[in-house]
Amino acid sequence: MKEIGLTERFERALTMATRLHRAQIRKGTERTPVPYLAHLLEVTAIVLGESVPEDVVIAALLHDGPEDAGGLPVRDQIRERFGDRVAEIVDGCTDAHQTPKPPWIERKEQYLARLGRSDDFDILLVKCADCLSNARATLRDYRLKGDEVWNRFTGMPCASCQRSWYASVREALRPLGQSASCFAELDQAVSALLNETRPSDSTDHVHMPMPEVAVVSAEDFEDPLVAGFDPRHRCPLCSHVPIAPADGSGRDCPNCGHRWEIR
């Protein structure tokens, strides 16, 4: 049987995640509490399905630690216990470390700009799994409760802003393309959410603008400038996912610059 690649490091990460989030519940489950760990385990399961190194799986499990359970001290604990790569991915999925957090729209727009500049496949993958888990929960509960679902977002209880947030994350993650199966699921979930919900008519705050939707054809996924990640061949030096040139001549690591031939 092929080894699945999880070691005692994953067990330690699971223990850390449990301790960090044991008192938290998922938004909207106050009457019948669902432990927040359910979200972390769902994100981790999605990432595990993409056949990635253990560092990425651990980062998925701990991705909300700094943002929701302690800020920079928790990020530093993650680095100390699990290494620079795990901390780097967690950092890439964190929109703010400080408490109190900056205003919602300002914070989200700054994070979206940072996410849109990332060429780190693993950061985009974990964020995709995170957004997919949240979009599924929001869509499921909207179908049960209607517009009441927006009240759970205490930082910004606005249908328009939440719809724009999900749509904007999807566009920032579009470079994953066909290189991550969970992106297709995210695309479907966000499309369903946008089709079934309606914008808010409130005028008491500024609304986050809806992003322009990229029109990408199947042929575009052969273009490395559109979706050039090649998760089949990680860099042999630093384990980052390379950019695949259209001619198939080799691979360039977006992290360390190493280039190697695929035989």
C-alpha cells in the first residue's frame, strides 16, 4: 500500500488546532452549536484530496489560527513547531493579524490585492478550500433560512458585500484553473450562491464592488500566463509548485528560480 504521507506532525497540528479553536463554533449555529473544528477538518479534507505534501495539509488545518485565535504570537508558534513553509502558507491565507481588525471592506480589499499577486500554488489551494467550505455553508443555510443568513456575518452583515467577497475570491483564485479539482467546485458553489441570492438594497454603508468575471476557455489553460501551475512536478529543491511553459520544455520554480527538465 502506498504511504499517504502523514506523520506525527499532522497529529500534533490536529492537537494544536483543537486547542486553539475548541471554544469556537461556526457562524450561525448558536442555537445548535457546531464546533469550528468542523470547518477546519472540511478544509483539510479538501486539500488532502489534491494529493499535496504534509506541510500543505498542516497549513490547511491551522490556516485560521493567527486570524481567529491569537494573531502573530500564534503564527510564530506555528513557525516554531511546524517550520517556515507551513507558516508561509498560513500567512498567505490570513487577512489580518491585529486586534481589533481593520474595517471589513478595507481589510478584504487589501487581502484580495495580495492574493491576486500570489504565484504560490499552495496558498491559493488552501484559500480555495477555505472559501469552498464557507460558500457551501452559506448556500446551504441560505436555502434553509433565506436572507437571515447574512446576519451571521457580524463584521459585514450585508448580502451585497458577502456576494462580492465570494465572487472576488473566486476571481483571485482563477489561476488554479484545471490544476486543482476543488476550484471547479468553488466555481459551481459561488455561481449557485450568486444565482440564488439577491444583493442588498441598503444604503447605510459602501458596498464592495462586484469583480469583473474572467472569461477563460479550455484552450487558455495551456497558457502559463493564464493557468500555468503544474502540481504534478514540485520543485525538487524547495517543494513549490512550478509554472509550466506551454512548450513543455521544462519547469521554472516561482519561489527559488530553479529550472529542471521533465523527462
